[in-house]
Amino acid sequence: MLTAMAWRNLWRHRRRTLITAGALAVSMAFVLALFTYMDGTYRAMSTVMVDQTIGHVQVHHPGFQATRSLRLTVADASARRAALDALPEVRELVPRLEGYALLGGADRTSGGLLLGVDPAVERAQLERRVVKGRFLADAPAREIVLGQGLARSLAVGEGDEVVAVTQAADGSLGNDLYRVVGVVASGTVAQDRSGAWVHLADLQELLVLPDQVHSFVVLSPSLEPRVDDPVVNQTLAAVRGVVGSEGVDVVSWWEASPQTAKLLGISDGSAWIVLCVVFGVAGLGVLNTMLMSVFERTRELGVMKALGTRPAVLVRLVLIEALILGLLSVAGGLALGGLFDLYLTTKGFALTTGDGDRLSTGGVFFDDVIRGVVKPERIVAAAVFLLGVAVLSAVWPAVRAARLDPVDAMQDR
Amino acid sequence: MEELLDAADDVQRGSRSHATVSMHVKTASYERGMKMESWAEGADKTLIRILEPAKDAGVATLKVDDNIWNYLPKVDRTLKIPAGMMGGSWMGSHFTNDDLVKESRMAEDYTGTITGRPGQAGATSWVIELVPKPDAPVVWGKVEIHIGADRVPSLARYYDEKGVLVRTLTWEDVRVVAGRKVPMRMVLTPADKPGEYTRITYESLDFDAQLPEGTFTLQALKR
């Protein structure tokens, strides 16, 4: 009965109701699209900053992180790698070894940080950064890929030879000759200036670190790891179970890089701030509509009261009107927002710098096209929030309606 | 005092010297012995060639004035050590490339103060505290050197700018070579790594050796 009355009341001013509901629907659609865009960006960012940089779980010698000392390695690398690769909790496993060396071109020398990688595993990430030549071949062949700054300071290019000299782990003077197969633009100044990639097996030989690595970077099946993500924690436990704790440290990404965890936490909160601002403005719209509607009906409400309608019923009437208005807006918002989401998740969007360059962080580039991510809990939250705001904004008009003095109200023109 | 310092500087130098040296390096992670042959002319030119172990045999270091080149027989390449790596270890020892190059004249680069004399309070050596002159190309904040009454140095302590002891060098096993008193062994001990040291022992030492023309050239380095 009250609902039917509220429904009819709303349609007495069809245009006003539609405009208000339309505005609310558009703001809800905007918020939904914003969530999808932000979650997409967030996932891209966490992929770049966590998956491709820190990994989800790291395995290294307990002292390595603090000292980066050459000799603090993880032993039995190939056996451990095979055991870890076999775990269902491990989506990807990246072995890494590094060491400073003196590099020499035909007549120029420069210090460089040699990064030993398994090209088959890291190809996907590193290959697209190659600006000249190609990336390392899968099999060790004494090939080297140089950061572009390093290639410049050594005055070498594709096909040239580079000698690497370093103090090996056994104290001997490790030295070897590599052929430059490519030059990369890594995106970070440090890696461009001194980074050089060689095959893991070649670097193990140069540094006299047979079957050793400095770290295993492990990816869990989690698509968007958050701090204390249960999926990552499962992988953490599984990896610990395989490698044990003797001489190795197994840490999660948020332990390995608390700064990254903090940074990603900040971007998560900003979505809610936007939601509050947009819906706050929307709430003012509802407040205005309901206040106007109550003022217009002063006479009519006075009559209702005089006929014995209790104040609580009037309050309910106005609130139900607001609720229906909110529901209409949510329906419209879902329809319009769904269209936006469809576009963002299928077509995607690009993140570029002002110069049109691809965006990168920590030397890892974002994908060319970032796809939006739709999360049901976000949609529910937005809908509930919008309905709540609509009803709350109607409280004051409703109370005004309930407090009308019937005699005064009926004299209103 | 300057005479004392000069004598200490020159204790293992001749106008032209030729030596066979063994070097023993002990670190927390490895211990290794090397054997090398060295030729020197004054303080400016030095050529060192590694004889043992087999893995490093033929690796040679040429020092002329402030420059160091390493020759690597395995890849047949000669590399000049860039300025940024002069502080790095030389051949895995506790000596740095700088130690080879900056064989500074103590009397020229430092201002000395005698803080102990032989016979004073039972001491047998001169103790001289050296503080670098303002523009001297040295890396230490302070050096304390002990020189015996016979002008042979026995101990040097090297401190950084903050006055913290960095390393200690001792000269031991003094013998008479060609009428001169020469310590045949030097031990360098880093202060921050207990148990580690580099010991250099002269197995043969010949002052006033005949060195062929072109000993200290890049061509000779490869030979």
C-alpha cells in the first residue's frame, strides 16, 4: 500500500525523477568504470611490480639480500629447481645469478653487473626490451646482451666480442669471452648503464659457482597477490617444504619488499575516496529532490496528517520513495556501467607517458594494452553504497514531513 | 725522519729488481696459494706474471705510473683497469689495485710526527704517525709506521678518515740480500675480517737485475 503510493508519488514529477535517477545512474556507471579501470591498472601494476620484479616467493641464502655477496648462494640448484617446478603451487620458477665484472670491448673497459638468466624462462619479459639484435639463445653459447648505456661505453655492438674479468668465488681470476648478440633498453638508468645478461650456465662457469644460484623467484597461481594472500602463503609453505630451511631463506614478496606492499596499498584506498566523493554529490541530488517533493506536497501531507496518518508512516513513505529512486538509479547504473566495463575489459586501454612512450616501473614495462578487471564485490559495494546514500539523504526531508503541523500545512498554497 | 721513511719505502726496491714471490690468501670462503714472478724498475714500473696455479698461469699485470693493465691468456686480451675499479682486490688478495699503483713516497705525501724512539720505554723501533698532506693522492686518514733502528720497517697500521683501523701490514723474516737488509715476508691483515690475511713471501730476490729493453710494455705483457 505504502509502496504503491510512493511509486505513484515518484511519477507525479516524471521528468524530475528521471533526471535525478539518471544523474545517479551515470555517477554509478562512472564509479563502476572507474573501479574497473583502477582494478585493471592495479593488476597491471602488481603484475609489473610484484610478479615480474620480486616474484611472489623468493628463495635465497639468508645473508644474500643484505649483502649481495657473491658467495652467498643456494646450492644444488638444478635438483632444487626440478623439485620446485614439480609443485602444483608453483606457476613459474625463475633462477637468477649475478656478479660484478670488469668488461672490455676492443679498447674500452667498464664495470658491469652480469645477470645470469635462463633465457627460456625469462624470454617473454626480456625479449621485448631488445632494441638491437636479439635476446640470448636458450642454450649456453657464451652470448651476452648489454644494456644500451653499457654497450655505448664499451663501444661495442652486435657481433663484437666482450671480455669479462671478475674475481671468481674460489679467488681465481675468472675471465671469458662473450659475443654481443643484442642491446636492450631496460628502462632503468642503472641497468642501462651497467647491466649485462648472460646465460645462467655461462655465468656459473665464469664465477666458479657450479650448480648454484643467488635466488629462485617463484610465482604462485595467484593472479593478483595481495599482502598475506592465502594462495601465496600456500606456495610459500610448499616451497619451504621442498627446500627446507638449511642455508636458505624463503620469503614472501611483502617481506622481500615492504615498500612495494605499501605502495600497492595506497592505490587500493584511492578508489574508495573517489566513491565517497561521487556518491556524496549524488546524495545531495537526492536530498534536493526529496526536499522539493516534500515542500510541494506540504498541503497534501497536512491533509494526510489531519486524517490521522501517523508521523512514522510519513517518514516511511518518503524513505520508500527515496529507496525506489535509488533502485531505479542502480538499475540504470548497472546497465550503463556494464557497457563501460564491457569496453574496458575487451578493448582495454593503454598506459603511456606524456611522450607516448610505454610506461615502465623498476625496469619492467607495462603491457601495451591494459584490460579492465571487474570484481563482483565492487559492484555490490557500489550498489549498496548508492542505495544507502539515497535513503540517508531522504532522512531529513522525511523528518520534516513527519513534523508538519496539520493546520499550518493545510493553509499552505 | 725523512731518511727513515725513504729507507722504509725502498726496503724492497732496487733500481731494477727481479723476484719470485709466493702469495698466500686466506679468506672466510677460500684459501689459495699463488706463485708469481715480478720485475720492477724503480717505483714506477712493475710487471707481475702468475706462474701457479695452472688455472691462472700466464695472467700478467703491468703497472706503469698510475695505470694498470691485466693480460688474460685464456681469452688473449689485455684490459686496462678503469679508475672506478682501482679499489678492487688484486688477484683475489687483500691488496687492491691502488696498492700497486699508489706506491707513494711517505715523505712526500704525509706529514710525519715521531711518537716513539728506539730505547724509549723499552721500544726497539721508531714510531711515526703520518697524516696525509691536503692534496696527497692517498686513501688513508692516518698511517702509523714502526721502523727499526736498522731502518727496516716492521709494522704499519692504516686508518680511515674516521680514525678506524682498516688493516695492518707487517714485514717479517729480515735477511741480507746483496748487502742490504730486506724483509722477505709481508703479511696484510684486514681489521674487519678476523682470520683473513694475505701473505707475500719472496722466494728469490735479485736487485740490479738485467732487464731486457721493453720489459714494461704492453707487448711484453703478453709474452
